[in-house]
Amino acid sequence: MSELFKDIPEFVETDIGESVIARTETLASFRELGPPDLCHVVKSYGQKAAQKDIGSYHYCSGVEASSSASVAAYFNSLQFHVEESPAWFGKGSGWRVRTGTYCCFNAFSRVDVRVDVRIPGGVDAYVVDLRGDRHEATPEIWQETYLSAMLRAIRYADDASYRLAGYRKLDIITTVEQEERFLKAAEELFFQGWQLGSDPEVQVATNISNHLTAGLLKYFSDSFRLERAANLFERLYAKEPEVAALLAQSYIGMNEEIKAVQIMNQALAKLPKSYPILLAQVDFLLSKGKAEWARQVAQQAVNSAPSEFLTWAKLAEAHIQLGQYDKALLTLNSCPMFTFNERDLHRMPTPARTHLPVLKYIADSGIIDEESARDNEADVALLRLPAPGLRGTFAKAYSLLALLVSKISWDELLKTRSAVFVMEEEYRQHKTSASVDVGSVSVHGENGDKGDANGHADEDASTRGLHSRPGSAPPSDGVPAIRVSSESERHGANGNGSDADGDDDDEVDDEEVGLEEEAEALPQKPKTLVHAPEDKDKNSDQAITAEAYEGSAFANKRLCERWLDNLFLVLYDDLRVYTIWRAEISHFQMQHMSYRKTGTEWEILGELALRLHHKDEAKDAFVRCLDAKFSAKALLRVLEIYSDEGDLQRTLNAAIKLTVYHNRWYMGACYPSAIAHAIYKLGLTHGLSKIEYTLLSMNLPEGVFPLMAQYIKYAKTFNVEGSEY
């Protein structure tokens, strides 16, 4: 027999208890909802005289952390997952769970609640603060801990950045009574929700914008049961009028738009400067195509909360819908950007052993294919695309910039860019003609030109407010290219502030990509802008002052923020690779040849097309990826696409594979999840009975149908729309 669990992941410790010690040492670093729950187990073998102990641990969510008794019940269930030793007579004295410690972070009080369990024996619950001191666990602490654990399970159910090896996810709510308890706890602690933090796009967490409200909306909206959330928000609205923003979102999700408009109107009469209510109104107006009204309301939201990113982003979105692309760029340039904080996780000592068992029925199903090394290979140009690394406000800003490109061409975007922002070449020409002394200002010439009399200013450009990427940068610092055809950068005077004066950039090779007849021209690399000075430069450098360009041709232009200029380069990287890819496909189709990529390359190209708002091309790439290899990311994308299209069979095929994959990695919680959301979306039109019968007709491998039946069971238990037909 083995000392390891049969079907539960675990990491065997070198020294018993080292994982709990490591968690204690990192408690002070947790900022928001905290890390997953930690379950530490000590197993023993043999009699007391010659007893052998080993310590192991795993992460988990979905355990009801409302009392020491409910946690102890989880430890008792672990005993059934230990392999029993065979014996000739009676039960053998094999490995057994002797003691354990369960750690659950309380995100309200910023403490760790721990339960020590001895089997057989007693249970001891206590609180460990950020300094490592022990305190008594009060009923208030238990309620906060319970809600913290619930919100972690809901908020991070599908969060790719929160996925860990050995992370066991269980269903958090399986009965109506448990849901009522969750709502009661949420109502009692609602006005403490700001302590939990918020999404990265929100600078300051409030009673309306925090992880508690986001968790409530996610839990009920994924199953289209927002009437339960609306009932809760109606009671809270009587205490706090600003809750109208959440109540209106719930009403709109319930198709009660008249009620939503009425409640927003009443709330704005009381709180005319409440930006959450104004943003809810903007979303509603944009969904109805009333972009001009949305712009006016979004402007009020910006005036009410100028330090919040979301207000500026909504205003930029309204400008885009109105076709005011220059104003959209200027608004985007004004967005306050925040540093993205990674999810709360703690580092553990290197385990002596790692045990990640595969359940037999999953291995026998053959649904999850083993990946070959060939399938995981990809061109380095694709792997090094910078856009997938964007997070938080920068990812949202990039999405708006990509939306702009999808509305107008890249060349038109460059024209708009040069019309509203000061181009470096313009500034350099004005500086020369006006003989303005800007010794404290440093600029990098776009062409790397060193013939300027003030060329020495370029030497310390990295410490100045103005900076750009040289046009003669080596390939490693420039834009990557796919190794499939000859490449070039096409530079010309297309209204983006460039000219034909014989600069070094004009010497860039202009040869074709693939065949000239099929290939589109590559997007131009954006010309260099003059950047707004960073905070550290504003006092030490005069940078660009009003006197420096007063009365000049660009007196009405703005200085571009460095982060936005970087996003232009990131977008250029994406567009360049996308253009080459589509040109190659067109060429191969004309030649009636097969166009081949590895599975990983198709996956990256699918994400690329999705970022650039080319949904059909993204769908094609993801399907080709799945033909080449098993990819959970690609399956998740096609699941969303097929469910939006109402394609029942293909959606279920993707849902089955993803469910088996999730259970392979111990994510046994059926709700909330992207899979459940897709199935319930189909249920709105097809009905869940048809979905259930379709699953029965598919002759799924043994053990797989019960996994899919969990989604139907949840829908019937909580009366999800479509469960009655």
C-alpha cells in the first residue's frame, strides 16, 4: 500500500509542518481576498511503539469554513481517500490520517483562521494575526472567514492567474439552504466589503465596487438568476442609495429595463455625482445605441471621479461609438493607470514528493490526449508577443485601442494619432527654427540622427521625460517576425507625421511579404511621439513647457503618455504578425496548398485574432488548434463562441472535454464556471431537458456522464431558467 491519497493531490513535506510555517511568514503580504485554503495532514503508520509519520498538504476551496465542526468533517472525509492495506485476517493497520491543520484566510480582519484536528480526539480553533500571535476565534471572525472563503471560490473559479498545482476545488453551494446562508452573510457584511479590495481597474474600493459585490453579481449572473441578487440589493438600497447601481445592473440582467431606468433616475436625484450609478447608466445607453447621451453621462462621471480609470474608459468608448476617434485617443491618453497587483499566493518550500494522481475513469476515457513535444513548439516571434502579458488597466486600454483599429484602418489611426499628439519630428523642427533652449529636455531621434547641434542631449535620454525607440534598433528590440516569408517595414508619408527627407528609416528594406499579388502591405511602424514627462522628471526637468511651443503649429496638440505610446508599439506588433499570417493563408489557398502550424501556434494566433476583434479568424484558429492537440484554453474559447451561436452539439462537445480536464486537475466544482454558464445559456433557448437527452444520446465513457449531470442537477435544484422545459 501507499502512504499517499488515492485520488487527492498532495505535496509531501521534507519537515513536518513546514508548509504551515511558510504560510505564517507570508501572512503580512496578502492584500486582498487572500490565498487558497491550506489543508495540512499528518498520516501515521504502525503501532505507537514504532510509529512512522509523514506530513503533506494540498490547497482547496469550497470547504464550508463556518465553524470548526464543518472543517473537522472535511478531515474525516479524507480518511476515505487513504489506501487500505490488505490483510489476511481483519483490517490491516495501514496508513491513517492522525492529525491535520486547516488554514483559511479572513480577508475582512486580515487574519488566518486555523483549525487543528486530531483523529480520534478533539478540535482546536484559533486565529493567527499578521505577527504570528494567537487569538480566540469569535463568531464574528467565523462569519467573516466563511464569506471570505466563499468569495475566493466564486471570484477565482475561472481565473487563469489563480491556478495552482494540487488545488482541489469543491462545490461551494449545493442546496437552497446553503445559498440562503451565503446571502445572509453577504447582507450582514455588505458595508464592510470595501475592505476586501476590488478589481484592478478600480483604484479605490467602495461599498459598490469591491470583491463582495463582484462575487454576488458573478454568482447569480452566470446562471441567469439575478432576481435573487435584486432582492438583496433592494433591501440594501433602502440603507444606501448608491446601491442603485447594482440594483439597476440586476434589473437589466432580468430584462426589467424600465425598473432599472426608474431606479437610476431616483438614485441620481439623491446622488447626482455618484459615478457607479452614472457608469451603470452609460452601459445601458451604449447598449441601446444612444452614444451621444452616453457620452454626456460619461463626462459627468469623469467630472465626479477623475482619478478612476473606469470613468475615462467609458468616455473613450462612447467617443469611439460616435466616431470621434481623435477625442477617444485624447480621452484614453488621460486615463489614470494603476499598477497591477498579482493574486495573493504564498511560496512553499520545495516538497520532497509531489503526488498528482489521475482518476482511472478519466484515464480510460481517452478524452484528454497526451501532448507531444512537437505540438507545443511555436515560432519565437509568436511566443514573444507582448500583448498577452498586459494586465489590469493596461489590458483594458489596449482593448480600447484595438477596438479603434477595428473601426478604422491602422493608417487612419496613425493619422489621428499625429493630429492630436506632438510628433517628435515636429518638435525637433520647431526647436531648430525657433532656437528654443531646451537643454534640460532630451529626445531620441526617430532615425537615430546624430547630426543635430544638441545631439549630446540624446546621451541621457533614459533619465528625461522624452523617450522613444530608435528606428535602427536591432530585431530583438523591435518587432518580431514570423519565420515564414521575407519581411519588411513599409515606411512612407501617410499622414502620420513622417516626411521623405532622406532619413535613415527610408533605407529600410521594402521587399514584399510572400507574393505581392496576395499579400497586404504591412502596417507602418508608428513614428515617435514626444512624451509627457514622468512624475520624477517634472521637478528636475522643464520638459516641454508652454513657452516652448506657444504659437507653433502644434500648440493645440497634447503630449502622449509613455504608456500609451508603448501600447501603440504593442498593437503594431500584433497587427504586423496578424497581417503576415492572413497574407500567408491567402497565398496558400490561391496555390491550393495546405497551410500548417503546430497546435500551440494556432492557439497563439487565435488569441491574437481575438484581441484584434476578428472573431471568425479566431474561431478558425482555435478549431485548427484543437485538431492538432488538446488545449484547454482553445476549448474555453470555442465553448464561448459556440454557446453564443447557439450551437448545441459543438458546445456540449467542448463542455465534456473541459469538464473531464477540470476533474483531471481536481476542479470538481460545477458552479460557478464558464462551462455551467455556457450550458445555461443554451438552456435559455433549447431547454435543459433537451440538453440532458442530448448528453444521454452521446454514449459518453463510463464516469463522464455523472460529471455532466452535475450541471443539470444544479439547474433543477435552483430553478435555473430553462430547467422546466
